[in-house]
Amino acid sequence: MTFAKGASLPDPAGLLNSSLEGNARRAIDVHERDQIDEEALRVLIRAAVALNTSSGAKPSSGAAA
């Protein structure tokens, strides 16, 4: 699961465990039988949505004017 702006996201639960050497993106590698902190993942996804929909985001090219 890749987060394009993951380097800018708070991750107090340490869910982001891949692509750590990059400047922008971070990812979560999930393997069979892994236990995932569902609440922490929910918080991380909400933070990613908020970051991607913030005022600095560009509107999609298909947006009506």
C-alpha cells in the first residue's frame, strides 16, 4: 500500500515500513498473517486524504470550471 506523500505523514504507530529511503513516498508492505493495527491504519489513511485534498493540491484535469 503506497502513500505518494507518505514522507509528510505522521506515523506514530510505525506502520510505514517500506520505501523509507525516498524523499516523498512511503509504503506499507503487508504479508500473509501480518497483524495490522486497524485504528492506526485508519488514522494514517485519513491523514493522507487530508494531505492530498489540502489547498496545495491541484484539481484534476477533468474538473469543471
